[in-house]
Amino acid sequence: MNDRDADKRLAATAAVQEVCDDMLVGLGTGSTAAHAIAALADRRLRIETVATSVASATMAESLGLAVRDFAEVARIDIAIDGADAIDARLHAVKGAGGAMLREKVVADAATRMIVIADGSKRATRLGGVALPVEVLPFARRYVMGQLANHFVRLVERPDYRTDNGNIVIDGHGWDDTALIALADSLVAIPGVVGHGLFLREIDAAYIADNGIVTRLERGRNPR
Ligand code: 5RP
């Protein structure tokens, strides 16, 4: 295990200490979230889970966790998920793993949403990473044209479909000075079904740097 992976596991292990018996827990997607799923299974709590991807559901079930169908769930107690970049205000970019739409729905349904990450994900500006946009395949060319107003370069993921059957277009080179306006513009494009900007969903973050875990809480962090 390299240092970065060790930090991912440390952040994940710290975050799952917030989980108690009888909670309904949202499982994220990606390598950091996988550490949280394993750490949760290790704790052998009396919990149920919902998953943000088929991959995470499969992993959780293989480790003995009960996974419910999120389609039958309106609220969950806590969600724990990774991020591609996160700033001190707990604004984040997610979706390198392509699960950002389900991740956002589950995050929004959660009473408390926690991001877990290694220190490389800390960002003072979010615009340095690609912003993934999930798009209805039918609308591909039209949406590409609209997205060109917001990104310097657009790259469609080759031979890729999300768990929802949609394509993902990664937007590179974007203005991160007006995040709410950008998020509003993206969701207003017919054919865009989701994007990786998380601006209000995240309540806390556990970030591990070289073996030391820092917890950030919304509204209580230095700018
Ligand atoms: C998947 C995600 C992941 O949480 C994000 O990409 C971080 O992944 P990792 O923990 O593997 O670095 O948003 O859609």
C-alpha cells in the first residue's frame, strides 16, 4: 500500500467511526469509498446500506453488508464518499469514477454527508480538475455545443456508460469563480442529467495527510 492509499484508508477508517447501530448508510464509489466499505464491514454493526454504484453494492454484499434498493428509500442517516477535489468551504468536484449523479442523490438524502480523501484532493481552486457531466446519449451533440460555452476543452469518455446508461463528458478549463452560477447553467441544459459539482451537500470531510487526519466541518473552517 502506498502512502496515498494508506491516507485514503486512514480517512475512511476515521469517518466510519461516526456510524452507529441502526443507521442507514450511503456507500460512495471509488478507491477511498472502498476503504470505507471495508472498514464498515469490519465494524460488524447492525446497519443497512444503500450504494451509489453497482460496483459498491457488489463489494458491500460480498463483505456481508445488507444493501437496500435506494429506489425504495427517501432519507438516510449518513453518506460517506470520496472526492476528486475539495476546498475549505466543502465545495467539491466528484465523478472521476462516473457515479456522481447517484452520489449526489444519496448525498442529498443524507442527514450528514461526509467526504473522505487523501491530502492530494485538497484544493484552493476547484477548476484545476476536470468537471464530469453526465449526458443523455440522445442529446450528445447538442449538449457538447452548449457545454462549449463553459469549458475550454471537452472530452467524452470512450466506450463508457454510467450505471444509468448515460455518457460522461469531462469538462477541462473552467471558471471556478462563480460556482453556483455554473452549476445552475449546467442543470439548465436539456440533456444534462447530472454533474460533479457538489456545492451544498457536504457537511464534513476527513482528509488524511501523511498519516494525520483532519476533520473539516461546514461553516467552521478557515477560508
Ligand atoms: C466517483 C467519485 C469518487 O468518489 C471520486 O472520483 C474519488 O475517487 P477515489 O477515491 O478513487 O480517488 O466521485 O464518481
